[in-house]
Amino acid sequence: MKMQLLKVHGSLNQFFLLDQTQLQQPLTSTQLAQLVQNLAQAPNFGLVDGLLVIDQPSDPEAIAQMRVFNADGSQASMCGNGLRTVARYLADQNHLDQFQVQTPQQTLQVKRYPDLAPQVPAFGVEISPVSFALPKIGLTNVNATELINQPLPELDPQLTFTAIAVPNPHLISFVDDLSDQENRLVALGQRLNAPNPYFPDGVNLSFAQILADQQLFVQTFERGVGLTNACGTGMSATSLAFVLTYPQQAQLDKSITVYNPGGLVQVKVHQVQNRYWMELIGNATIMGHLTLSEATLHDSNADFTQIKLTLSPEVATYEQRATKYRN
């Protein structure tokens, strides 16, 4: 049986997408972890940040379930950029513009938005649940129960940090100028994702620069991936931190434009009583596809180096648009 494996991206956060509901025999979690590592190590596919897996849902309110495997084979609780691309795939398959997708933590609302530009489809996805409790974030050995714009000199004596789970764990710091901070971000990200006494399970680390009212630039060192073009949950968590720590420059229920090395997104931060949630709005681009046999997907030793990715014209269209974003 032949199967199409799509390559997709949200803000140049790049994934392969596998619809397991089309397979005669779904892959096990171990096989999926091996598959994503094989795909990420094949030089002919370009950057691969992870694998998005569509399964049958157990929640009757959802039309599908999404799981996320990082490039190193580990599983993530959520992926906002990835969910937008899954939403597009499911919307096209089911002829729907608004529906729910189950994730490991929660069933989330997704919906189609007007195209950002010709051949640049856009989707908005719910990012929740939100928690500030340090055990949920995995931060240990600090004398606090929550961390919002506070110093942590044991990590960096010159920065302040905010810790938020959405549900992926995020550590956020606002800096004056991101242009010379990449080495610092990578060094601290590597430290906190290696064996360490503060984040035993690692953490997504984001540095953010305030550009103007309702405008940020965010760069993320992603757990299980490394320095990435964009992290959807990272941009969402950072937008919430922006609202909480700089209320004179960021408002609830109003779009925050978040630039990143891969383009931009819009984030709306909402509060319902004591509960926060975000809507992440941005592109959902199909980069190309692979046509493979189901046996190849199941083969842990499959050699992908001779398989070519059939490219989509959306790649060039998005790049033209992203160049305008970056400029």
C-alpha cells in the first residue's frame, strides 16, 4: 500500500505529517520515534523539527487526535505551529472550517482564517491549558511556587524570567536587543536541556524583544529540537508573559504580532475568570510530499537518502511573504 507523507511548516517550523488513520497497521510509539529520527537525519529533506501524527480520537467531540514527536524521538505535549498544519490537512479532508482536535493534554478548537496571501493559508488554534505552577513546568530547586518576571541568578545573573506551561514547559526572558543574544540563548538552552538541577526534564527557552506596543520578536531554543525558526507554544507563552509583565504595552483580547526567524504569527491572549488561553494564528503551508510504501514506514532501518521530496509551489510563495515579514 502506498502512502503520502506530507512535509509542512508553520512559520518555517518544519514537520512531516503522517495520517495513521490511512494505514492498515498504525505504527507503535517506538516505531514513530525511530521514523522521525530517520527522517531528520536524511540530508535530502532539509530541516525536520518533528513528526506530526494523526490518529483516531478517543474524545467524541474531536474529529482527530494529534501527537507530536520531536526530531530526537521524544514526545511533546503540544505544538502550536504543527497544530495549524494538522488543522489545514483535516479541514481539507473533511470540508470543515471549524472543529476540534484532541491532543494529549486537552481537546482544542481550531478554525480557518482568510489566507495571509495567495497560496498562504492561515489557521487559528487554541493554546491551552495554561499553568504557572512550577511542578507543572518542571522547575525544581528554587524557592518559589510561581515565577513571573523574577531574577534567577543561578541561571543568569543579568536576566529575569517567567515560567509558564501551555502545556509544554516554557522559560521566557525579555531582553533589550535580540540581535546579539543568540549565543547566550543557545548556551543557556543547552545547559537547561542537559542534566541539570533546575529542569530535570528540560525546558523550552525563549528570549523576547519588545518592538512596539502589541509587537514582539521571539527566538526559541526548543526542547528536543534546539534553536528553531519558530515555536508556536513558545510565542503563545511569551505573549501571555508580555501581557502580564508589560500591561501598558500589551492588552488582553487584542492581536499581538510576534515576529520570529521564520516569519510572523498573531497571538490573542484571553482570560476567562482565572483561566488564560491563547489563540495562535498563522500560516499552514504544505512544502511537499513523499510517496512511500507502508512497509517502508514500518522499517526502522529504512534508508530515506535516495527518496526525493516532491516540492509544492507554496514554498516559494511563503518565502516571498516571509521576506517581507523579516524586512
